[in-house]
Amino acid sequence: MSATFGGRPGRQSRISQWLRGRRPQEAAGAEDREALLLAAAAAGLPLAPAAHPVGYRCSCERVGCPTPARHPLSFAWQTQSTTDPAQVGRWLSADPEANFITATGMLNDVLDVPLDAGRAALERLLAEGIDVGPVAESDDGRMLFFTQTRGTPEDEDEWWPCELDSHPETDEDHPGLRWHCRGSYVLVPPARLPGDDGRAVRWVRGPEHALPEPLLLLEALTDAIEKHAGEEPAGAVWPLQR
């Protein structure tokens, strides 16, 4: 289902070689795709159906859709999201082409970083023996680290909800880390992106890996972003304390 790495320092060179030389996975067949999505739900990622690509366009048929094949089908996606395998199966039966999102801030968060920085951070974390958890790559240049959620605290003023990551026109202004928490979502692998070149979102480490505490990953992620950007990560989206 996914590539699994060792986390021992002595295996660092093998990790580096794999990360540099790995080819994209072949597109998942219908049965494999359903199995991957059900595995994500079983791992505790609440899912909801999303739009899918039709060539370079979006299946929602909205003229000028700003996030083609990257947005939920329903405005009620937060309440609709579920880990129920029967419901996920019904959605797939109704629309086999649908992508799926996971609503963050409920049972999981996602740390979203530029791809090159993410690969460097992943290599470092695995070499240090950190239990990284599920990780996905997107062919639009991002790497997604799935983590435990910081949750909904008793004091609602303690956390600031993340803005939806649904504004591709601002990508150049936000090259750094995005913390998808309450009020946000990300595509769940396997998902297809617009285009005729097989672009996709795929697992690097699958959902069978336990979700880690996000703070365990932050230092490596921010260090890698600074190194690759040559400056402090700009436009980071954080669950800010007030």
C-alpha cells in the first residue's frame, strides 16, 4: 500500500537514494483505490467526496473554478465527513471518479510544506528514528504530513481556526508551512489532479502508520523550509494562541 522506511541513522543513505530515485506510483485501479480510501477511514481520517478532474477542468462545471478537483462536493463537508466504511463505499458507488478530502481539526491535522523541503525533512526525521506517520506527495509541489489534531480545547479562544487552503492564486505568497487544523481540509490519496499527464496525490507512507504529535515534526519541517527558501517561511498558517 505504501513505501515503508526504517528510522535508523545507519539507513540514511538508503533513504536519500529512495527519495531521489523513486518513480511516481502507477494510477490505482478501482479496487486498489477503494482499499486505500477505506484504509484511510479505518485509520481515523474523516472523509467526504470531492470534485475530480475532467481533463484540465473540474467536474463541478463551475466556470473558472479556482480549485479544480481540489474542493469538496458539498458545502456541508465538515458535518458530512465520516470514517464509516459503508458510507465511503456508497459515495464511491455513486461517483467512482470522485476525489476525497479529509476534514482536519476533528481527528487529525496536516502539516503542508513545499515538496523539496518536505523530502529533506522526511529524510532527517526517519534517520533520527522519529515515528513520522502517514505522508503524502502532491504533484502540485507539496508534501503532506498527517498528524494528531491539537483538538478543540475547552477554551475556544485558545486556538485560531485555520483558513481553508483553497486559494491557489496565493501559493506564491505562501511558500512556507501551512497547518491545516479546524476548518480546513486536504485531498486524501489516491486523488487525481487536473491535466493529461497523470498528476496525482499519492501516499509516500500510508495510513497504516500511527498519527504522530505534530510538535515532534515542526523543528525538522521549519528548518528544511528555511534552508530551501533561504529565508523565514512566509505566509505560514498556524493555529495561533491568543
